[in-house]
Amino acid sequence: MRLSSFLKEFIEMTKPKVWIFLLITGIAGLLFAMAITKKINPFDIIYVILYLAFGLMGSESLSNYIDMDIDKKMKRTMHRALPAGRLKPSTALIGGLILVAVTLIMSYRQSFLSFIFMFTGIFDYVIIYALLTKRRTWLNIILGAYSGGAPLLAGYTALTNHFNFIIISWFLIIIIWTPLHIWALSVKYRDDYKNAGVPMLPVIIPIEKTVRVLFIVALGTALITVFSAIVSLDFFHKYLGYLDLVMSILMSTFIIIAYFKASGNPEKNIMNLFIVSNIFIGFFFLMVSVISLIILISP
């Protein structure tokens, strides 16, 4: 295999559609930290983004190695590089370990707190979620949700050593959003998960009950999002705070509407909720990044 083809397969194996969303949250945390400190350092931006990306790619690589036997049984995943045989399992294992090691070294050199969040995030995703709970309990995604919020905290603490209500509320958005995102996908691919022996919530309870649970999660996501905007009014001065509040209300309304559209016919429309949840988290943290940049460059 040519080097270019190998790199393409390896990068695709790390599921860039997944980790790019989480990288956006990490960048948002980093830019928000810069807005607080009023310090612009291009080297820090590039350095932190690199180790965030390496950590996310390494985690996905290791989880693909752990999930290889499951992926072979699922129609949605059986054509991925590892189950299809386009990459050797050792490539995913060694490549993942190297990326994780590089990430931990780089983050430790930048900030001890950032290192802690990278380490615990990787441990939660690879060990707690993928290795220990994914095949054993429907609580797997709840126990693994912390790993989704870790990049935000790692990016933020790369330049700061303290927390505030804003960053904590954003972290909670990711924690609550994660089951909404995954369980919506699990409704669509319920048979796949069942055949692979993965006890996602729609596998162990009827779809109708799962959809009712999704309402609670969608409502929680919306409420925390609006709450975070209210909290940020004191920091995002003048029009920026109100812009954040208005956009947060609109996005929260959008995700509730998507839920009700999906709940009427979940077998047909649940993927719309999944797609909207992707747009929601991506747009929210892009908005945070833009607002942080405006604060950073403003007098």
C-alpha cells in the first residue's frame, strides 16, 4: 500500500466526522481562555490544536481496535478499514498508542490541568466506555459522556488554571447532548446493535420508551444551553451576550422541534434528530469561538 493510501485509510479509520466535532469544542475552550486572558499566541493555538487532534484520533484508533469484532457484525460498520481488512489490527493499536503518547507528552508540557483532562478523557473513552461498559450495560454512553466534554476542558485549561460557570455549563451541554446524539443513532441501527450484542438503550427497551427518554434528554440539552447563555451575559458584554442568548434560544427551539418531528414516526425520522444534534453542537461551539475571537481582538 502506498503511503498516501495508507494515511488516507488510517485517517478514515479514526472517524474524522466524529473527532472534528469534538475538536471544535476544544478550540472553543482554547479561544475562550484567550479571550479571558487577552493574550494572542499563534504558537499556543497551533500547539494545543495539534495535541487535541492527536488525542482524539488516537482514542478513536484504539476504540476501533477494541470494537473490531463488533464492527464485523454490524452492517453500518463492517466496511470500515479494520473489519474489512484494509488495515491490520496492529496498525490501529500501535498507531493509537503512539498518538496518545504524543498527546500526553505535548499536553503535559503545555499545562498540567490540560494533561489531566486529556488523560482522563482518553481513559474514559477507551477503557471505561469501549473496553469495559459498551458491551455490558446501557449506561455505557452515560459513563462515556465525560470523554466528549474533556477536549473542551483541555483546551480551556491549556491557558488557564481556574474554572467559571460558563465553561462548566458548556461542559454540561456536551454531557447531556451525548446520549441524545448516540441514542438517536441507536434507534436507527437498533438491529445492528442487537446483532452485535451491544446493549444500547433502544436494544433493551421498546423504541417508544426510548423516544420518551429522548424528550427528557433533548429538553435538558435545550435548558442547559439557554442557562449557559444567561450565565454568559455578564462576560459577553453588550450585544455579544444578547446575541449568544438569542442564538441559544433559537438552537434549543430547533432541537426540540426536531425531537417532535422524529417522535411522530421514529422509524422514519429519527435520523433527522441525529443530524440536527450534530448541527446543534457544531454550530454552538463555532458561535462560542467567533464570540471569543471578537472579544479577544476588541479594545
